Amino acid sequence: MSLDSLKSAIPDFAKDLKLNLGSVIGNSDLPQQQLWGTVLSCAIAARSARVLRELEPEAKANLSPEAYTAAKSAAAVMAMNNVFYRTRHLLSDPEYGTLRAGLRMNVIGNPGVEKVDFELWSLAVSAINGCGQCLDSHEQVLRKAGVDRETIQEAFKIASVIQAVAVTLDAEAALAVE
């Protein structure tokens, strides 16, 4: 199982996704830890067993055990935070924004890897989950840490392509079931 196997599974009508998947992962300027942590956390967030099974072994091979765990932690905590903060933001009653969250998020303060890497992975997962408030928050932290817009965009490019591949392959699998 690998990136090549995943690319070969993409149907011809989605050729752009195949090309983009190879490009955003194979030609990324991100350091290996940032790249593969983004790939892993996004593969988890995309909720596609096939995509996760194909990408996880390469991610694991390219990440330290600490970074591997931190990328999974980013996907987990952001699954919770994206629902919570997106809902609070979407509700028309602004009073919810003044209430204490009361949710544990200790991993954000001590992720076991460089804070910038964890923030980048959290931003990418937030892009998949569509939480504008979380996107703004993580982008601001990254920018204050000196991360340029091109690097941040690289993360959400990876997120968008992995999500699109997951949707496409899962749809094809559903249509193939008789």
C-alpha cells in the first residue's frame, strides 16, 4: 500500500486529483515531518478507510514515533474542536462565545513535537472539517511564529486533495456495490 497504489486507484474522470496528489505530496517544499504529519492527520480527517490504509504506512515510515502520535492527536483533538467551535460560531446567539468551553485540549499545549508542526496539522484538519474560527486561530499562531503564507497554503492544498481523493474513491466504492 502506498501513494502510487492510491494514485492508480483514482478513476480516469478524476485525473486532476491523481496529478494533484502526486504533486502536493511528491513535490512539496515542506520538511518531511510537516509534510507527512499533514498527510496523516488529513487522511484521518478525510474519514476514508482506503485513503488512510494507503497513506499511513508511508507517513509512519517518514515520521518519528512522536510525530506519528502527534499527527494522530491533531486529527483527534481537531475532530472535537472543529465541531465545537464551528457550532458556536454558526449559532446566531453570541452569548455561546462567552461561555467556558470546558473541554480538555491538553495535547495542544504539549503535542510532543514542534508547536509549529502541530499547528500546521491542526490547520489542515480544520480545512477539511470546515471550521473558520479554528482556521483563523491556527493561521494566526503560525503567522506569529514566522510561517509564511506559502507554507500555510501548502498544508491546505494537501488537505483539499486528500479530501477530494477520499470522496471520489469512497463514491466509486459505494457505486460498485450491488
